[in-house]
Amino acid sequence: MTSANQILAITRMFSPSVFRELANSGRSPLFADLYRLTPDVSARLSDKSTVGDAFELAFRQLRRSGARSEYVYRSALTHNVLLGKHSLNTASMLTEFAVGNSKADMAVLNGTSSVYEIKSERDSLSRLKAQIADYRRVFARVYVIAGENHIDDVIAHTDPNVGVLSLARWNRIRTIREANEDPGALCPLAIFDSSRRNEAQAILDALDIEVPDLPNTQIHQAMRALFEPLEAAVVHELWLNTLKQTRSLASLTQFIESLPHSLRASALAVKIRKGDRTRVIRAVNTPIEKAKHWGDEQSCITHIFEGSNLS
């Protein structure tokens, strides 16, 4: 049985911090320290194994029922929805997307907009009602993907229009209740508030609505006022088409295909520069015997279990 401390260390391997280190320098001292704390992983690797092999084996440990972190759910959504039903050429993905007082775990934009709130076995449902209320103002379809221990409560305490999904196995998403779509019920002001200025400008341009020539300090409120009377379904369609261009992931296709499956959700969620991609690929192909010494110069072990923030 994998210990709780090992599960915590494995979970941290898939944090944005590790991926950014790989991108910034082609090595990750934090990964090296975490690897030393996971004998269940290291004992199963040979001298010829790579960092990518370590990630794959660590992920197999992480996805076991009872040890599934949010990353396991995000990975399942990435492979089953974004890369399974669609492609990076036809759909885009948003992660940690600010909507009102909430941050959407993941949203997929294709022919419509679908948002996914993850409630893993470890999560609380205390904020779910407020999160769903925020999401329903911006996204046409709202889903909650939850651990089996939460399913009954999610069904009982959410509107029938909200979709409910479960992770039957680590890689198989089961639809318990399908989401109903109603773009006309969205809020143009909430869509504006969740958009960048250039995206809001593109929507107004498409509607031939001219923005007044005002100082920068006044432009935001002026544009917001222009959104208020617009038809919600029209704004949503233009917003969807705009963000599929401004947040496109198509340029990442070759990079994503070069990475182990276990790291693809990280690569799509963590923004790195184009020039950093080569460093990530080189890092995951590094022999594990060499990589486990990445952290010798400055150990991070004393910080690994401080607090509960795994980002």
C-alpha cells in the first residue's frame, strides 16, 4: 500500500511548479526531491528508465481509487473530451478561468462552451452552489465531475440542468446526468467581465458597435455598458468564436504529442514560452539516474509537506 506521504509527493510531481522548473531550466530539483520520497516508484524503474518513465509510473500510482487528486480528473477530461472527442485544431481549453468569484477548473470551447467543476474524493462541496451559479452566467453547459463519494449529494443539491459525471475508472468518464444547454440564459455582462479587452473589442467589432474615444481609465466601463443590452445567445456565439482564436492551443499539437500521456494535462494548463518546449522534452528524456541528482545542490524536501497548497 502506498503511504500517504508518498501519495502527497506523487501528487506534487504533477504540480505547475515542477513543470515550470522543467521548462525554465530543463531540470527540476523539486522533482528530484519528490522522486527520492517515492520508493514505490523508484524501486520499479531500471537504470535505463527516463524521467518520462518515472512520471508515467507515478501517475499509475496516483490514479488508483482513493488516491485520485484533481490532476487525475483533469487528465481524464483532457484525454477523453479535449483530445478524445475533439482536437487542438478544433477546440480550445481554459483552465483556472476566472468567472465571478469562482475559478473554473476546466472549460472546453468547441461548437459550444462546456465548463467542468472537479470535486475529487478529497474535495468539499461547500462552495459548489456558488460556483455553479457563477458558471451558469458564462458557459452554455455546466458539468460537475465528482468522486463516487460525492455523486448522490451533487445530484441532490444541483439543478437538473447541471450535468453530473463520475470517473468510473481513471480514464473512463461516466455520464450520470447530461447538461442542458441554454445560451439565451447567459449574462452578457458576466461574459464581458471574463474576457480580455481585445476579446471584448472583437465582439463589439463583429456587431458593428463603435467604442467611444475615451481615456484608458474610462474605456472599460464604456465597453461594459455597451454589452449590457446585447442578446445573450449572440454574445455567447461571438465570444466562443473569439476565444477559440485568442486562446487557441493548435500550436501545441506537436509538443503535446512528444510528451508522456501523464504530462499532457500539465502541458496544456501551464503557460510556457515556445522556446521552453525543447527543454521540457529534453528533461523528460533524461535518464532517471542523472535526474535524481538535480536536487543535490539545494534540497527542497523541507518545504514539500508545508501547508496544503500543491501549486
